[in-house]
Amino acid sequence: MITQSLLITVLGMGGVFFFLFLMICCMHLLEGFVPMQKNKKLEKIALAIAVAKRGKISK
């Protein structure tokens, strides 16, 4: 009885980890197919907001 429950537990958790491994591999494969576009304008806006917030805190 205990060996059966351990076998079911190991198989179940092994299936979950195998699925997660496959999902991570697929994400890495898709990363090569999908072009990433960096928007410099948004980076400048974020930097301006961070500088403005920091300036208000230090005063």
C-alpha cells in the first residue's frame, strides 16, 4: 500500500516536472522566433519618471 502511494506520488510529480521542463524549452524556442523590439522612447520616459520621483523624495 505504501509502495503504491509512493509510486503514484513519484509518477505524478515526475509528470509535473516533465511538463514544466517542456514548457520552459518551448519558451526558449519561441524566444528565437519572436523578434524583440526595444522602445527607446519608453525607456527615456521611465528614466524621467524615476528621476522626478527621486528628486521629490530628497527635498
